[in-house]
Amino acid sequence: MKHTRLKIMTAALLALFDLASCFAGTLAWFTAAKTADASRMAVQMYTHELDMSYRVYKYDDDLKSAINATGQADALVLQEYDSVFENHNEHTPIIIEFAMTGMDLGENIPVYVTAHCTNATYDERYISNIVEFKFGLINSITSDDPDDIYTAAVSHFRNVDGLTFVDGETKSRNLVYTLDDYSEDIMGGSLRLYIQLDYAVDLIRDNFSFSLSDATTTTFYNDLTMIDCSTDA
């Protein structure tokens, strides 16, 4: 099966975010035993009228701490998921931090963040069937240390419900998060939105099974195409 492309584009209708990030290759994979994968991703970004920046934080098993992975080829590659020893999956989340400035943020105009996927099934091996997104403004994060940021964000998101494309045996192609009532969260003229990308454990348990006899990595192919942002203005 040919690998698809993942594109995160936040420059949709009103250039609220003038940011484009392109990712190639496989995003996630499972193991019945622990195996490795060499999939790579490329990230590109440009800005225009809006002063927009982003950072990606993920856990580094070798360093035993989280790192700023922004710009790395594998920045948005999820760690392998161990379907047998689930306690091994503690550090699979990826944290994306968006910093927005350069526009009138004080009016609390709703911002709609929409993730799109292409596969309509809920039980085939595609990324959209096994991941969840969590969104939040976390003003308690004041450190510049990547491990502090990652740890605080992951801790915060433990108490936040995730959004998934799949709900039982139904599935939507679009996943929408609404950011509003945020004026009090603006710090120093900047608004920071954190997104956590991780595996949806309940979807894994309910819809997929893995055997130790497989002994190889099971690949889930990417069908995520875009995350775009728009407003009513």
C-alpha cells in the first residue's frame, strides 16, 4: 500500500494562521513485540501577515527526557505503541505549541480548528482510526525547558477529553475544536494553543487485535490530510 501525505495547513479562510506544514510517510505503528521503524517526515513553514510560530515537543528515550523536536524529520512521528505491555506507552504523546501574535486577539472571535481525514471506515488500519487530539490554553507553563513544557502539557491533558474521528461504529471525516473566550489567556500580546497528538487507547482495544505470533510491526497508514483554522469574521 502506498503511503499517503499528511498536511497540516492553518492558513485556510482568513489567513488566521499563515502556516503550512507538510509531513510525508507513515505516522504511527503498532507492535505486538517491540520493533523499530525508520519512517521520516519533513516539515516546512512560512509566515505572512500573522506573526505565527510553532514548536514540537516529544520524549527522547535515549535522553530520558522530552526535547524540542521542531525541525527534525521525525518530529511528528509517534513512538511505536506496545499493544501487549501497555505501560510501555507512557511517553507516546506529542505536544505541539502554537504561538499567535500580530492580530486583534482581544475580541474573542471564535477560532475553529478542524482536522480532516480521508478514510471513511472505522476498523481499517489508518491513522485516523487510532489517534486522538486534545487542545488547550495552558498558562501555567512558564518555563522554557522542553522537558518542563512537555511534562506540564501531558499532565494537563490527562484531565481533558480527547476528540476522535471514530465514535463507536460511526466516523466523521472532520474533527472540530472551537477556541473562544480566550482574551484572559493572552500573555504579553501572545496566545499559546497547545495540541496533544496521541493514540486513542479505547479505539485500539475496541477495534483492533494483535497477536504475539505476529512478531512484526503492524503499520497504520496515514490518511490525515489537513488541519485548518477559520473564524466567523
